[in-house]
Amino acid sequence: MNRDSIQRLRLDRRMTRRPGWISEKELDAALEALPDVTEKMTTLGDAEEGAGNEAPAGTSEDPTPA
């Protein structure tokens, strides 16, 4: 493996469990340095509001039985 691919695996969850792979101090510092992307998230309330305005796929708009 080259240096770039090892660096990309540095914070891989599976690798962080390996003894000696990364210290707790290095892991905490690396996680703190990650950017905050909370403005990109969708909450469950937002998802339900968006889904409530549309009819489910395969159903007609008219809810009365024929």
C-alpha cells in the first residue's frame, strides 16, 4: 500500500479497532478536525413532512373506492 491509501484508511472504523493503529489522542484530534455538515442532514420530521404531501406510488389520487 502506498502512503495515500494508508492515510485514507487512518480513520476507517474497522482499522481504528486494531491495537496500535491510531492512538486515542490522535483519533480524537482527527475527529474534531472533521468539518461540520449538519446543514446537509435531513431530520425524520423533515422527511415525514415531504412524504405526507405526495400520494404513495401505485395509488390513485382519489381515495374513494370504485
